[in-house]
Amino acid sequence: MQKSVAGLLSITDLMPKVLAVDSTGMVVGRNWMIQFFLPGTPAPQRLSSFPKDTQARFLAVE
């Protein structure tokens, strides 16, 4: 298992589950994915209300 995937194991319960995927474009003429809806507020709507140093940690890519 890759290191990046192993790091996600602790948050898998917080991630939406994929219900269906069509990457062939046969259903609606484009790629699509259906996921469970996660309750809460989308990050772009709330992130600016947090201190700047915590915003950097949210957006950090390793």
C-alpha cells in the first residue's frame, strides 16, 4: 500500500462512499460519480472564518 493511501485510513469514515460510477460516457455522455452526501458546511464557505495559520494546514499537501 502506498504511503499516501495508508495516511487516509484513519479518515475513511469521514469520506463519502461511492455508490455508482460511469467513466464510459454511455449513460449521460460524460464521466460521472454518485456519492453519499456528507452533512456539514462546505470548506470554501467556512474556511475564511478560521485563523490564517489553520487555513494553511487545511490546504497543505504532503
